[in-house]
Amino acid sequence: MWFLVLGLVLVLVIAGCNLTSSGGGGGDVVVASKDFTEQDILGELLAQQIEATTKLKVERKPRLGGSYVCHNAIVAGKIDAYIEYTGTAYAAILKEKSISTAREVFDKLKAAYAQQFKLEVMPPLGFENNYAISIRSEDEKNIMFKRFRMLLSILLNGELVLVMNLWNVQMVSQG
């Protein structure tokens, strides 16, 4: 269940009532992104979509910072939009515990952002940010991989949180 809350669906957060009075820059709308490559791309796609479908000029603020920095900037009216992960907003910003479905996370997030921050959480962008593991076929026979696959199947049943680095694997009870 925890994996549903860790950001599988993206949402767009927009300061609903105030698109032209932000940021002090040269645009009608200020679009920010968080400080990593995927967000660079998503922020630029959002900016280009706004420019292509409206007469608004977009000021870009790439790599503004992490979730807290972007969240505080939008609440303060310094930016108008950024793309956030539902699970990150739900767990890190709202400090809520995991719940069972992505839809439930989205619905609660949307209601909480409207009530607490006067922000609108827009519908999901239509893709998820899941994780995958790629290995060489000959490595699949390795005993460590077999153990890892067994742990992963337990993890996906919601029974454990898996903490992993290059040198060891630990199981940590979620409960």
C-alpha cells in the first residue's frame, strides 16, 4: 500500500485565483520546477503548453528547489504553477499516513489543498512514476537476485518496506 502514496501519479498545482500577480518577473504566469531532470522536462512541457494554448507569457523558474521550496513559493504567490507528485504532496507536505488507493490519495489531496492552501490540484497528467529493475538474463540465476525477488514480492503485498543500497538489503517492518 505504501507504494501508492510515494508519488505514482503526477498532478499540476495551480494558484487558482491569481495567475497574473505573481513573482515580479516578466511573464503573466510563473512556472517552476523542482531540482532534478525529470522536473526540468515536465516544467518546460507545462510552460510550452500554456504558451501554445493561451496568449499568456510564461516566466520559467527551473530547478527552484525541492517539494517544500516549490510548495512554499506557490503558497506565497511567488510562482503560479509547478508539477508535484500526489504521494509526495500527501506524505511530505500534508504529513498524512499511507492509504490504499491512488484515487483516494488524489481526492484527499485535492480537498486538503483547496481548504488549507486555497490551491487547486488539477487532474493527473495521465502517467505514473513507477520503478522497474533491469538486469542481464544471466544474473537472474544469481542467488542474491532470487532473494531480492522474494523480498520484492513480499513488499508488493504491502507487508514490508524495502531499504536497499549497493551492498546490502534490509527488511524493515511497515507496521
